[in-house]
Amino acid sequence: MLDAVIVGAGLAGLVAANRAAEAGARVLVLEKSPDTPNINNSRVATGALNLAHHSPDEPVASLLAAIAADTEGHADPALAAMLAETAGRGLGWLAENGACLIRREVQDKLSWMLSPLRSFEPGLDWAGRGADVLLDNLAANLLRRGGELRRHAKATGLITDGGAVAGLTAVVDGAVQEILAGSVILADGGFQANRDLLRQHITRDPDALLQRNTETGTGDGILMAAAIGARLVDMDRFYGHLQPRAALHNANLWPYPTLDSLTGGSILIDRAGQRRFDEGAGGILLSNLIAASDDPLGFSIVFDEAIWTTAGRDELVPANPRLEGAGGTLFRAASLDELAAKLDLPAAVLKQTVETYNRGLHTGALTPPRTPGRRFGVGRDSPHRTPARPVETAPFYAAPLCAGITVTTGGLLIDAATRVLAKSDQPIPGLYAIGSNAGGIEGGPAAGYIGGLAKAICTGLIAGEQVRRRTPAC
């Protein structure tokens, strides 16, 4: 019998499989895609290995503080400690297993990156890039260590025996199989591409969200575990960015540019021309709030020339000039009256909103309040902020928005050993969840996000180390 079967051949799954195989465990990875290589979020990622916007090799105390800041205290303390204590050695383990690591400045901070670097162009420029190379190396390492990787193999349910997980059922090359194992590790990602789950937990209109992902995360592992009584947490949050609304139909705007920084310097209005949210909340939280609203496609940003030439250029792929150059919608007007006509709003409403906003910036009496701002989910005490500016210098601009979803951040509640917890908060024997299957680390009121690749590496290492080689019975 197998020591472990791992569901999903993304970064988390391959890290766990290799770590277990290093100790001599008999492991099998199931990957539902028949393709070689299989496409997933980690393969097309930019390759940033930071943990809560900090280098993984920083002191544990520094990483713990960073996780607390980025999640605004939401991350479970035991899980935060597990990540902070594992991140540094995870970086070293990656290098030993074929990762090419370089240091690069990203948004004013040095970050470890997987090399060769991805370009920040429209589409999926992943082939031969750092994450792609790493996953190929990990797959090859697994085979050398005696592990197995089966493609076109979709897990469909968990097998239990006396309350413990004893394997799973799967459809492999079209045939139903039972696969027995001492442990099952769920690593098939979040549920960002499952419209039914999105409608249940995140938005009334899943089609209003831009799928800025590979659409391979359909929540299979989460659903299988929930079916045997696993506890779900933070299912209402996701990591994503604000995008031009035209990106829903224009591939030249996918997945860049994002409009987080520009929105942080602008006035965010709904279809009626009213402010509904704090523009300083950051693009990740605003994406969640827009997705959860009653009209996810009803929001636009209003800004002026001064904001367009500052915050509009403050991204890795800046909205100025990429938005208009790639075919996105950008309304430009010499006056607010003219801009209101282009937005199909009464001029008096738009002018009142702008005047109230400008006056509120000076008096601090805005409703809703306007905080100093944060970017990319970084905590509010971070220096990485987009300042609020009045909208007063012609020409005036407006850009329609949508929320782009990259990956869900909630999922199966785990403990610091990555064991899946039941609704009783007790571990389900033999069941583990890692990467984007795991909950309790991110999400919460601030939609905290600490980094998908770092989360995958740390939880993958811990889960792999939980697997024990079984001694055959005499």
C-alpha cells in the first residue's frame, strides 16, 4: 500500500511528494490534467517567493510581525508560526531541488524570485520561466526518488475506515479506481474557477469576475473533505486585483494592467455616482468588496491629470499608458460636466461627489472614511501606500472596473502539522491540506494575503514530513 497519495501536481503537491519521497516513503501524485506539462497557477506565477512581502530568510520574529500586519491579525497564530519557521529552510530546499533563485527589487523591496523571470505582458508568458522550470525539476526529482505521477487522474472522493482517511477514489484514464494509502494530501488548489462555489460564498454573479488564473482550481479537494465532515473557513475571500472592465472580453488586458494603485489615488464610485468604499483599503480588499456587492460591474474610478501621471504610473505594469494602449476604456474630459455625460451620470451628482471628496480630504470628515491607503494587501502601517489626492486638475478621467480573481484564500482548516480539522476541531486522521486548499492563514475582514508560492512551499514541506514509510506486514 502507498504511504501517501497527493492530489494535484502544482507546487504544493510536488514539494510534499518530494519531501516524503526523500525519506523513502512510497508516494503517488494524481494530476487531473492529461497534459505535459500541466498548467496551474503556480506554473504561470511571476515567481515571487516573499512571505507577507518580506524575504523568507528574514528572522522568524520579523516574518511573524509581517504576517500579522498583512492579515491584520487574522492568521491563526500557530499557522503563522509554522510558516515563519519553515520559510527560510524552504528557500534552501528549493535551491537544492533545482530552483534558480535571484534577488530583485519589487515595489521598493528586495524579493527572492524564481529565474528566468516572467515578463509582465498580456497572456501567459510562462514557458521556460522560473516557476515552469522548477515544477519540471520537481517532477523529474520525484521520479528519481521512486515516486509516481499519474496524469489524467481526477480524484473523486475520500475512502474512510473507522473515522480515518485510508485512500481515495479516482477516475484514471477514464476508469474508476480505488487507491489505498496511509495518508491523503490535498493540493489541487482553491475554488476560484468553480462558479457554483463562487456564487455560494463570494459573489452573486461569478461571470462578473475576471478569471485572472488558469481556471484549473475547481475546489475538488475542498468538496471531498467537506463531504466527510471537514471544517471550512474564510470561504468568502480571495486574492485578486482590480482590473479594467474591458479585460473581461479583451485578452490584451489580461492579466495586466492592474488598477490597484490608480484606484488608491482616485474616487471609486458606483453606478449612481456615489462613493461606497474606502479607496485606501487596497486592491485586494476592494476586489473582494466589489465582488460581494449587489452590482459587481457597476464601479468606476474618477481621477484627474495629476493622479493619472503619478498613481497611474505606480505599478509593475502601469495603467498609464498600458490601459488605453491595450484597448481599455478610458474616458477623458475637459470638465466634470463632460465626464458625467460620458459616464451617463447627472453632472450635479458627479460634481457633488467630487466636491465632497475633495473637502473631506482636507477636513478628515469623509463618509465612508478614506484611510491613508495600502497596496497589494500590505498592512496599513506599511510605507507602500498610494496617497490620496484631490481630484481638481483638468483633464478629468474615468475608467470602468471589474474585480479579478486569482485564487481563493479560504478552504480547509488545518493545524500546524497541516492536518485537516473536522468540525469538532479535531484532526481527521490521515488527511492533510496544503497550498490553496488550506484555510486559517489568509482572508478575514481585510482579505489578508501572504503569498501563494510561499504558502505552497511551507505547507508542502510540513505535509511531506508527516508522511511515514509503512513497513510491510510479515
